[in-house]
Amino acid sequence: MSDQILKDSYKLLGRAVVVAPSDCLALQKLYLDYRYTGVKLWQQDIKRIVQTTGVLPCASGHSRRFFGRREDHETYMQALAHEPQANTTYATNLAIHKLYHDPENREGRRLIIEPLHQVHDALCGQFPVDKKDWAVKKIRSYFDTPLNIAGMSLTIPFAGGYGKSWGELENEI
């Protein structure tokens, strides 16, 4: 965390911000022990699942299998990263599916809101300027999909923006 702050600050601010590793550990402890106690419980559950079964299920029905080194810290870190990444990607894939199959999103055989590019949990698209108000509402609805994650129904929060180009996003969706 200390190293990441140092790198990011230099990149973003042009100067280094140094936070001692001990301060980072203290902040992480406060975060995990007092503010978000469920995070530690989730982390422990993931570790138990990987060590005992080697299979980590996701909301999409996909399961990642860990074949070896189930006790290894790197395997544990990979497991912690996998489920959130898989679930956000799945939510984005569901949004694209809704967008493509929505009969209201068509003028003849053409899509009104057109997907252009997707990488993991990011989706870029385009729509006509004169359809902006309609498109913003539709895009929100495409991402409003509850997923069954760890036995709970959760909707992953969505954030987006639009503008003249990808580099000129002026408005939030």
C-alpha cells in the first residue's frame, strides 16, 4: 500500500507522497477490524473454500479450480481477486446482453445504443445525441441486475459517463 501510494502520487501529482508501511498497516487494521468487519470474514471464508475444496464458484455459474498449492499465499491472493473480477465482468456481460436484445433499442435492424468495446468491467458505446435522455435511462436499466453472490441478492453499483468522445466525458450516467 505504501509503495502504491508512492508510485501513484508521483504519477498523478509529480511529487512523491511517502506514507510509512507501519501507518498503512494501522489504517488497514482500522478498516478491517472496525469499519468493514465483514471483509475479514469473507477473506477467511474464501481461504477455507480454496483450502478444503479448491473450487471457487461465481454468480455466473462459472467455477475457478485451484489444482495445487492451496495453502500458498499467492494462491489465496488470486482467489480473493477472482470472485469480484468475475462478478463485475458477469454484470457487464449481462448489461450487453440486455442492450442487444432490448426491442426498444432498435430502429429497424440497427441498434440505437451501440456497444463498441468491452474490457472486463468496462463497456464503451455510442448513441445519437438526440436520443441522450432516453439512452441514459436505458443504460442504467441494463446494469440494474441483481446477482446471487454468496447466497445474497446483490446489485453491483454502476457508474458511467458520456461526452463527445472517450477523452471528453462531461456528464455522469
